[in-house]
Amino acid sequence: MDALQFFQKSSGKWKSQRTTHHLAFRRAEVGNSEIFVQALEAENPKITEICQIHEVDPSLAIGGAFVSWDGSMAWDKDDENHQGNTVFALIPDADAPSQGLLLRERGYAEIVPIAGRYYLDHEDALVLITEYETMSTIERFWFVTPDLRLRTSTVKRFGGFNTATFCAEIREKDNLEGSEKVKAIAQQKNSFYSITGW
């Protein structure tokens, strides 16, 4: 499986249950979000546009994805907004197609065009590494079943507070069994620490 196939496998609407650990405060915050993923072929105008923004030859892209999200967290204030969308473009390394450059229309942590790295690990999990001006992030996505996806992320802020997050995401459809699996995983505190090492 390559990164584009991972996005194709992720296409659809997902319900996400999230636990974020604020390490400096030794406290955890829970939240929920809806995520929509649409895989994009290399010829899609959005892929061409994001390559042009980053001054990368569009012919090098193998495709990518459009992703939107709408969520909330327990500690939110009235003016906080967890909505947005972005376009990803995948530019594989010439000598190692399972890894490469990941171009984004906007980052999650900072709302500016950003370029990061991606690779598929030995378990076919997709790992995204992004360096911002004020922080760095590492995200790992993998499938337990075709309709149950797990995600971990760590955010290291330069001179600031670090966070670690675990998400259980289920593809939206009539699937009571899958919903129960998500709830069970989200409630297993030890699973988060064993996955992230925090």
C-alpha cells in the first residue's frame, strides 16, 4: 500500500473521539469531531494548485486528498473554532516511493501553506511529520478494520507546552458493533500510553 492508497482507503465521513493529554498540567481533555476525507487523483485541479503554491512541478504528484473537520473540545471557550479544511498533495521520493514530501494548503497548527514529510512504516501506518516555525508535529494513522482508524499525534512547542493525542475514528454508517469498538478503545487509558510512549 502506498500513501495515495491510504487516503483512498480513508475516503468518507468519520466520527472521531479524541483525548488530548496536556503534559505540563498532567491533565487530559476529551473532544469529538466529524472528519470528511476525499482522495484526489494527480490530475485534480486542487493538486495542481497546491503544487504551484509550493513551487513544485505538478507532474511529480501522485495525488492527495481533501480533508475537512468540525469538532469541539471540553475546555473550549466561546470564541474557539475547531473547523477547517485543507488539501494534501503527495510528492514521493524518486528512490523511495513509500515516503516523500507532503504539501498542505494549510497546516493544522498554523493557518499557512506548509510542507512536511510522510512515510509508510512497517505496519502500513501513515506517518506525517511537520515542522512549523513555533512547533513540530508527528501524526500516525492506522486501520484496525476498514471502518475503524486510530490516530496518535504529538505536538512539541518550542519553549511552550507539549501535548499528546489519541483518536479513535469510525466511518459513519449504520454499524453498532463498530461504534461499540470505538467507545471501548477510547476508554482504555493504557492503550494510549502504550501506543505513544507517553
